[in-house]
Amino acid sequence: MKIIYNILINRCLILFMAIVGIGIISCDDNPSKEVMIPTGGGIPEVNIFSPLKGGFETEISFYGSNLPTDLSKIRVTINNKEAEVTSSNGRIVTAIIQKDTGSGAVKVYVDNDNETKEFTFPHEFEYGFQTLVSTYLGDGTKEDVDGPRETARLKGPYRVNWDNAGGLFILEEGGSPSTPTNYSAVRRLVNDELETLFTGLGSTEAEKMRTIVFSNDYNTLYVTNDKDANGTMGLGMLSIMDNFSSMTALIDNASETTLTAAVHPVTGDIFIGRYNSAAIMKYENGSLDLKMDILSANGTLTDMIFSKDGEKLYISIAWRGHSILVADYDKDSDTFSNLRTLAGPAVTVPGNAVNQTGYVDAKGDQARFNNPQQIDIDDEDNIYVADADNHCIRKVTPDGTVTTYAGTGKSAGFVNGEASIAKFNKPFGCKFGPDGALYIADNNNHRIRRIAVQ
């Protein structure tokens, strides 16, 4: 017996009932389309699927009758790309949409008595991208445990960076000898194994490391040190020659407190951000050369990064700023110019240091941050900021428009899922990985989080 039901509106819940056959009420945005219900008789039938749209990892369900429960006998393709079949109870088959599937025709293939039946649907699946937050490393326990990624643990991830072989480097937050629980270390996750490379606690060079930045050839890892803990070093390096296990001081000067560093993508020159009377300085032959004043008073330069062509330097500044700055750089003359505020309270040179915190998505000087930390840049010159005390990740376009990329502003917590409902707890680090996802050092959650558009 064939029963026909009109499809009413898109993405409604399908009510599936078994009463001497199978009745289906479904919904779609095309009221003229009809659904055929099979008469049974042992022949596999698939009638309809739901939902009609979704993204990566969306579960899609197919409704029918006489379907095999052996998953090896069922294939699902969307836009000619395989979906992962996850279950079948004979009436409902479920599958998971894979990454970058795209929109297109939906087909189900069922093996039955040495014959493969193909079911094609008149309505295509609409693939949409979504931004999802997940946990990449750590289980929330505040502990330093090396080993497999599934069981490894972190105390206080502060910065993240990637080498050219896909290794994730993690800088753990440091502290003074009076607070030894503040673990200070450089750690590396490679081949899904976490290992500690260098421990700064008790080090004579660097006990409160603040930045890890690779040289352009990835053979050297530059490290800055905040000297309100022990350690005399202003700028140091770890080398691939000894597996990044020992520190060499490049600047051994207790008067220079350095919080951040950046390597020019073309010349390979090293620039550091000075805390005392905030400024940008260039490292050359064992000394620091002042290149640009930022503020007349102390200001916390928390991170900086050059544009991919090396013609701009972006700077995040927290205390006495809470802004994202940008300056032009001419490598031929080795000079900075046109320092300006891209987003956040306006900071001018030489003074007018401000301390206006807040959480406002807006353009230019109307936007507000609260303790912006590590920044990274995408291929379209958008800046991504770990906005630590707003507990979220912000995005700044080249014209200074600020939006919340992931997280619930001003609300600390731990929630995975869609970016707009995800929660972080003092995210200090952010860096794009080789897979295009943005990786977050979620400090108070003791985790590395992953934000991916899928």
C-alpha cells in the first residue's frame, strides 16, 4: 500500500511510526514534493533523509524499511563523497558528514542478495560551514604530565607555536621560586606525544618565560623573560641542535624586561617588545637598538607579529592600553612609522596611555578589550586575539572592525561546540596550525583548544 504525505516546511522533526508498515511525516521547503512509503516484502527501501542541511560532523538520518543492520552493507555519499555510516536498526540509518563534503546529491547504496540497490533523493543536501571549538590536549587537570596526547596534562598553557614539521610547542606559565606550582617550561607535542624540552623554574636565565618565536628556518626558538621572577636574561634562544633542551642568553641584562618578540618574515631580524617605557627594539650583535617608542609610561606589550609581507607590525598591548596597534615598517631603511591604534582605546605617541577595559564588538576606538594577549594573522590580514580577561577570542579586520570569533564574552567556563556558545577561561595564546585551525592556550582550563571552520 502506498501512502503519500505532503512535505510542509524545512528542517522539522520527522515522526517515524510503525503501524503495519511505516508512516512518515516529514517537512521540507517544497510543498509540492511527495514521499513514497514502501509496501515492505523484505525489499530494502529508503524514503527520506533529515536534516536537509548541515556541516562537518552533522548526523544525517535515513528512514526506510528492511535495511541491513550490518554497516558494511550500507554506503552513503553526499556530493560523491563518503559519509561515515554509524548505525542501522533496520528502519533508520545514521551517518556522519565529513569535512569539506560540499553541497550535492545524496545517495544510499544497500547490498541485498548479491545486488546493490541505489537510492537517490530529489532534494540535495546543503552543506554549510560552521565554526566549532573542541579540546585538543589536556583534560582540565592542573598537572604537568608528559606522554600520549589522550592522557597528557598541562598546568598553565600560556603561548603556543608550531614548527615546520607539525610539532606543537607550548610555553607553560612561569612564576617565582615562592610559587613553584607555577610551572615554567617549553613543551612539545609531536606524533601525539607530549614531552618537556626545557624547564625554566629555578633557571638562572629564564624563570618566567613569556614568548616563544621561531626563526624563519625553524632551527632556533627565541624566548623572552619577564624578570619579576628569577633570571637575568632579557632574550634567549633554544636550538634544534640539542633538541631545544638548553637555554643560551642573547641579552643578559636585568634592566631590560622583555615580554614579547617577533621575527621579520623576510630579513629574519629579531625585534623585541620592552616593558619598561614600552618600546620596540631590534636585537643586533648582542645589543638592543631602540626603533620605536610606544608609550611614554610603562605599558604591557603582550605580543607582536609582522604581516606576512613584513611591511606592518601588529602589537597587542594590555595594561595602559588594552588595544591592538599597527605600525608600518620599511626593511630597506629599517624604520617604523605611522604607529596607530587599529582597535581599542586610542593610544597616541608619546603619551595618552589609557587603561580602559571592556567588552565591546565595534570598529576602531569604539571597540574594547580586557588584557589582550597573543595574536596571529590569517591570509587576509585579519588579526585574531586571545582576549584573556574577556575569556574569548576576538577577530580584528584590516579596517579595525572587532567581532567575537569564539567564546562567550566576559563569561569564564569550559564549553565545547559551536563557537558562539563555547566558553574559555583566560585564554592567553592563539596560533594557526598547519591544518588551518586556530589553537588556543586556554590557561585556567589547563587545555589546548582547537577552533576549526568545518
